[in-house]
Amino acid sequence: MKEKIIQTAGRKALGEFAPEFAHYNDDVLFGENWNNGDIDLKTRSLITVVALMAQGITDSSLKYHISNAKAHGVTQKEMAAAITHVAFYAGWPKAWAVFNLAKEIYNDDAPASGV
């Protein structure tokens, strides 16, 4: 049986302030999109990291998605290769920033957490 992604972060963080956004985050983005079986979770996780990197987003959301990628089987070698490849298209400074987060996550002995 395929792992089902369940997300509640939107409701926890914004449920009362922005309930519609929380719904889209938890039920549509993660509930429907992340559970679409057309792309496996490992690939979907790596695509997400690359998309955030390309936008220059290096906050806690990227850290979460790198950890999520690790939890879904993206190896350190695969992550490093993806970041290096995208650096030529998205920018060298962005790659440096993402490598700093990835090193922190992949050097952590604690198990990675999923979505």
C-alpha cells in the first residue's frame, strides 16, 4: 500500500487566521497533489527542493523539504548532484545556501521526518 501524505501544518499555523489558505495547503497541496501517484514521493520531493532553490527560498520550508526528500529516499549523493546541476540554471549563490541546509540535514544522525 502506498504511503498516504497527511498534512495539518496549515490548520495548525493559520487555521483561524486564514482558514481557506490552510485548507488549500493541507487538503489540496498535500492531500491531493502530494498523494497523486503519477510521480513517486522520492521524485516529487526532489522536484520540490529544486523548485524552492530556483526561487531562492532558503527558509524553514526548504529545510523541511530537504528533510522530507531524505525521508523519501533521496541520498546525500543524489541531493548534492541535483543541487550542483540546478546551480548552473538557478544560480551559484542559491546552491551555496541550499548546500548549507542540506549538509545540516544529511549530517544529522536523527532519522528524517516525512510530510
